[in-house]
Amino acid sequence: MRHLLNLIKRELGSAPGQYLWLIIMGMVFLTLLSVFQGQRTVTILLVIGFSFVYMTWGLIHHGRSRTLHLKNVLEYIIIGFTFCFIILLLLGK
Amino acid sequence: MNQLKKWLAHFFLPGETNNFQAKTLHLDFLSVYLAIALILVSFAKTNLPAFNQVLGVATDISITRLTELTNAERQQHQLAPLTYNERLAEAARGKAQDMFAKNYWSHYAPDGTTPWDFILAAHYQYEYAGENLAKNFMFSQGVIDAWMNSPTHRENMLRPQYTEMGMAVMNGMLNGEETTLVVQMFGRPTTATTVVSSQSPEQSQPVVLAKHTTAAAPGNFLSFDLIIAFIVLLMTVLIADFYIAGKLKIVRLNGKNLAHFLFLGFVLAGLLLFITQGSISHYAAFIKPN
């Protein structure tokens, strides 16, 4: 467990600003979901928006660390779209 | 047993056989997840009930379940359970249809129609009557919890004067978006009324069932629990993969597991906390004799 925490600290420490930005965007996502609870259209827009924020984060992060590669880009895009579609399915869209 | 261990290690842990990344995180597997999600979304848009029944998502907004949960709450508070009344159900359906037709979300219609007008139109003469409204919930328990957490709605649900209840669950367009409405009508008939023999929710047939009224049936491919389990499994694999790759100091070209983990964590939190919850009216409606 301690080793895992050290690995996480090292990873977060390698790009603290970028990870902080991702966490803040996540908190904003949850806050807006709570504020607009029950409004399907807004929920759908928030889910799509957060997925795009996440994909953009991946591009910027890997671009800055000079590890931008098609494989990495596809990973973020596929994961982002997969869970976007799963939530849209749940919302009945 | 060894074969099983090797198989599990190949799919869930980085090692020599999977190019030092869990197979479930490889691009080909991720593409399969996306393809399945796309197929399910495409089928959900079809009007083929057979496909929707098998490939639809199972949630449990249903009149039967809502009635059970309401009476369970009443029993917990030492109150008599409410009998399901078809005339009140008809009033609830009338109210839901009116809300969709006139595009309003309120106990009182823009033209002044009250909930009591619908009850009287269904030929139910009441001594006491009440109405609770909810929209866009995915689960019946969420509706009941929201009503119980609201003082006026809770008062309605636990009012000892009520003896009967009727419900409607309907899908339609409200304020430009697809909405699932729940209307709950309470009543106590006047002593002079010939009370319609009350039917259980199973015997009465609502005119329109909400898309999500299908309770989790064995035939449904996808359940909410399955989606949650899939997200949790993927998060576990990501952390395990991250840990082992870090420990073995494996250098590889792939996305950041921690970022994926955070994204899925926020998606999971959103799903569990907010997306399954809808909204209820600001207050409950109640009428009593002067």
C-alpha cells in the first residue's frame, strides 16, 4: 500500500498543475450535476463536456511531456467516448 | 488452476504475455467496449421492443414498486397501508397527460386547473386529497427517498387521514426535453361515495408506461449494477496495472492510468450520486375539508 501511495505521489508530482486541473474539472462536473439534478438535457451536456475535457487533458498532458503518440491519443478518445455513450444510454438518449 | 491463473494474469495484470500492459487495457479491448456501447445506444434508439427489452438498461421506476415502497414507509411509521385505487390512478394519469400537453411542471396548471379537478373528473369524491410529483428519476427508491427528505412531500406520504392512493408513471416531452413523470395521488373518499373496488397495481393497466418502468427482468442484457461493476473492475485493473508497472519499473508508451482512474472515479461518483436522481416539485399539494 505504501509503495502504491509513493507511486501515486511520484506520478502526481511529475505534473501537479495538470492533475490538479483535472481534479478541479471533475469537481466542477460533480457540482454542476448536483445543481442541475433531474434536468436531462443539462446532464447530457455536462457528461459530453467532461468527456471532452478529459480527452483534451490527455492531449495536452502528453503533448507537454513529449509522449504524444497516436496510441495514447486513441486511448483517451476511446475511454472518453465509451463512458459518454454508456451514460447517454442510461439517460435514455 | 494454473491455466486459470495465467489467463487472469494475462487479462488483468501486466506481464510478458501481454506486452507488459493488462490485456483489458489494450487498444483492441478498449475498442470492443466502445463498439458495444455504440451498438447498445443504436439499439436503444430503435422502436423495436424486443431489442429494447433484451438490450435495454434495466431500471425500476414502476407503479408496483413505488406503491410497495410508499406503504413500507407508512408501516415503518405505524400507519395503515394505502389501498391502490384505480380512480385515483386515472386522475394521476390525467394530470401527467395534462402536464405534457400544456408543458408545465407544477401542481397547478397555467390555466388554473388544480389536482383536485383531475380527482373529481375521475369521479372520486374525496374528503382529503393530496398530490406528490417527481420527474427524471431512474429508480423507485430514489423517488421515495426524495419525497421523504422533503417536509411537505413526507407529510403527504405519512398523512394518517389518507386511505387510498393512485399513481402514474409516464414518458413525454416537457420543456423541450424527454421526461419521466411520476404523479402520486392520495385520497380519502367521502363516506357517501360508492368506493370503486380497489385494484392492486398489478391488476390495473396504466395507459402509457414510462420507458423505464420495466423492472430488472432476466431477459435484460444490461443492468445498472452491471455498468457500475464494469466501471469498478476497470478502475481496479488500472490501479493494479499502474502499481505493477511502477514496481517493475516498466517503461511503456501508453496513457496515464492515474488520469483514467480519476476520470472513471468522477463518472462513477456522478452516476451514483446525481445522474440516477431526478427532481421533485418544490412542495406537495394537499386539500382538506374547510
